[in-house]
Amino acid sequence: MKEIIGVYGAAGSHWVGDGFPVRSLFFYADLGERISPFLMLDHAGPATFTPTNQRRGVGTHPHRGFETVTIVYDGEVAHADSAGNSGVIGKGDVQWMTAARGILHQEYHSEAFARQGGTLQMAQLWVNLPAKDKMSAPRYQGIVDSEIPRVALPNDAGTLRVIAGDYHTQDGQAHIGPAQTYSPVNVWDVHLHADKDIYLQAPASHTTILVVLKGSIIVNGSQAVKADQIVLFQRNDERLLIQTHEASTVLFLTGEPLNEPIVGQGPFVMNTQAEIRQAMLDYHAGRFGA
Ligand code: MN
């Protein structure tokens, strides 16, 4: 079984703009190369918003050097960026945005959601890019719920949505996630019923992180993990065991580590300090677009 390195959680919560009350469940500044190729995960909500005509969210800001993956569980997020992409990410949808050499974007509650009010819950994952791809062109993948394979787990344990990577059922059938990625990763959104157990599997060489978004689980027979905690595993074996006593939602993240230096500041994550300085120069010179 994949050995557990540790269980971690958010030190506190903060607002991203005025629309997203988040807990940062992991961050590369704390965990470094042990979580490569992943950089960060923010869990927003679940939070209830009253109806309004105001725009809630976060205004124009840059990113360079990595990808942002937004998974919406409840509510609606409206997005617009300098590469000309815009749209609404609704319940069950995923936005996989490759900032690469640079993008400016805005993330707001959708107009319809703001007017109506209700519950907002989402996760935003940052995935690092290999050095050779950090200055490639930005890319945008708007993936709607119906495009994401939904696999029934054995023994009526629940369902698993394959957002990226591939999940193999016991009969050998492969379910391939729609997201195109720059390095091998699995991003699976796992919804488990109460009192179930399930083995999940990924290559031993991969970094593996379980993120508990709802409920609570027991990992590998003894480690209790509750909502807004993550489990980070050694790169030593293929399987891990999850047991539930209540309905739980878990993100299963695995990926081949990049084994490259990580140097970041704010919305820029590169390989050297010189590249960070260049990112700031380019941003202030308007080279990220408009
Ligand atoms: Mn952003």
C-alpha cells in the first residue's frame, strides 16, 4: 500500500476577491517537491450567498507557468480571459486553463447565480507545467459535466468521475478523462456512500494526494481524515484503501513528479528567480494581453 507521509489541513481561511471564501488545503511553499506536479488546492465554500445585482468575485489578474483547474460542485462561476475565452462553469463542470506564458483573467459569480443567490462550492487546483512548456501558448479546456466519464464503483460504493487520466475497472475496461495534460496526472472526483470500502490505484512513481471535501474517511485501515484535510503519500506502491462511515466526497490526485526547481511568487510559478523577475516585467509592460 502507498505509505502515508502525513495529513495536512488549512491553517485558516481567507477570501479570494469578495466571491470565494477558501481554505488552502495544500501549497507548494509548505510541501515543495513532495506534491509535484501539483502546486496548490483551494476549497471554496460551501457558502450561502444572498441574491444581489453586484458582481462578486475576483477582477483581472495574471497567471504564468502553470494551469488552474476549477471544479464546480455548486453554484456558477463566470470566467473571461485575455486569450478570448469566456463562459460559465456550472455544477459538475470543470475548467482546465493553461496559463503557460501568460494570461489575464477574471473569476466572478455568474450573473444568474448572483441574482438568484444560493450555495457556492468549488475546488481550484494548480498544476505545475514542465519547464519546456511554461512559455507555450495559453490553452483553455471548458469541460462540461456530461463529457466526464462517470464510473459506478464496485459493491455500490459510489461513483467516480474521471476528469483527467484513466481509471480501469476490474474487468479491465479503461475510462479516459477528457482533460488534456502536459504531464501524466489523474484527477478523479470520487463520491462515496456511507459504510463502504474501496481500493484506488495509481503508478507507484506518482505523487498521490487525497483531498477530503465532504464527510470523513479512514485511509489504509487506520488513519482518520476529515473534511478539509488532505493525505499525502509516499511514492512507494500502487494501492491505497479508503473506508467510509458517512457519505464523503474525495478528490484523488496523482501525477508524475516534474523533478524541476519550483520558484514562485503570487500568481507566477517558474523555475528560477530570473524568470519570476521577467514575468513581473512582462506583466507590467502589458505583455500578458488585455
Ligand atoms: Mn486566477
